[in-house]
Amino acid sequence: MTILKLISGRAAARMLAGMAGCLMLFGTAYASTICPTASLSTYVNGTNSPCMIGSNTFTFGPTLSYAGLSLGAATPPTPNQITVLPGGGSGDPSLSFTGSFAVGPVVGSETNVFHFTVQSGGGPITSTQLSILDPSVQAGELGVGALAGTELVCLGGTFTSLPTGVLGNLANLGKYGCSGVSVQSAIVGQGDALSLAGLGATVGTQATLTFTTKPTFLDVLKIQTLNAGVTATVADGGLKDSFGISNSSVTPEPASFGLCGAAMALLAGLVRSKQGKARRG
């Protein structure tokens, strides 16, 4: 005897509709893993990519996801030495890339490039904000230094290449193969005026891009350069990217899963009760 026969037609229809909703809920929530706090290497190798923050999907490819470029005495951190910290929710997801980024006191220069895509799970992506974390510039007796960051975004398309050398000036970086519309944020940083001008930067630690076309997909390049002269030391704690997404769908809360579980348990109880009555009859 089937479940549909054990339960009245109207009740069966309600139960099946509820079960279908629960299955869709579980399927939506677990289409990708939740972005964890983990080393960048686990994102680059596909262990944690694609992943979700709220209803939004972040993807890092097996190639073109990170580049640490250097001149002189600089030694960029490897993906294993960089930690990815996810934050926010469906309407305000963020990713921070933290580690020890430092150049000096011997003359050197370093560029770090982070590359990933964002797919909105709800409404359009309205903005993105780049933040430089814990910048520090210590001029030496014989030299000065600076650090600066910027962000390139390909709207509705993808980048196909990354910089191949240290970027001495972050202005007018180009498209890097963007198949959509390429836009660049302001270039912000810390350091002496001459060094900042050489990087094409102005003083600051945050730069915001607002999108008038309201895309639902972005390809993102986050770029920073650190330059240190003789006896100078330049460092920061990494970069953070925050996104504004309007009318985002909401990832199901644990209570929603609990309700689905309770409904399924109730269904099982009704079936057992009907089976018992059928045998007694």
C-alpha cells in the first residue's frame, strides 16, 4: 500500500508539496560548500571552490588565481601562507586575504594579485569596496617607501590573464583579456608623497566602485604593490573585498531545516498510524 493511499488525497498533496519545498531548500543550500576560513591554497586547488557566502557563489580557478611577483629582496607569501576569511551574508558578502606582506629593509618591490569571480544568488551587485588591512610604512635613514592597492573588475565577463611582472604604477592597468566591461577603482595607499605618486596612488586605505549597470556576475582582480627603499620597511596585513548586493535571496537558517525535519517526521508518524489501523481492520 502506497503512502498516497494511506493518507487522504488532500493531506497527501499538502505533504508532498511540503516535502518538495524541503528538498529544494536543501538543494539550494548545499549546491556549493559554505566558504570556510582556510588557506588560499585550498581555494586555488578546488577544495573550497566554488563556495557560498549567503546565496552568492565565489569561484577560484586552478590557474590565474594568485600571483606573487617580486624584484630585489622581496619574497611574496605563497598561497599556503595566505588565509582567506569570509564574512557577511547574502546582501554584504566579503572576502579578506590576510598574511604577512612585507618588503625591506633591503631595497625591494612586491606585487600581489588575487583573482576570483562572484555570482549573485539574488539581485544585482551594486558595489564593491577594497580595503588595505593594517598598512605600515617606516622610512629609513637612506630611503623611503610606499604601498598601494587597487581593484579591476570585469562586468559580465571574465579576465583571461594576470600581470606577469611587478607593477611599478597601478594606473591604467588595461583589461587583461576582460570579455565584458573593465572598470578600475581608485588607487589608494600609504607612504611618502613621491613614492605614492610613482605608484599612481593617493593617500587612503579604501576604494569603492559603484556599478550603474547592475551586473549579477563579476570577475575581480585585487592588486597591491609594496615598494621599499634602502633601510625602509613597508608592510600590511592583506586586502579585503566587500560587495553590496540588492534584493538578495536568503540562505536558509538552521531553524528552516529543523522545520523540514519535523514535517518529515510527522509524515512518517502518520504513515505508521495508518498502517497500524489498516492491519487491525
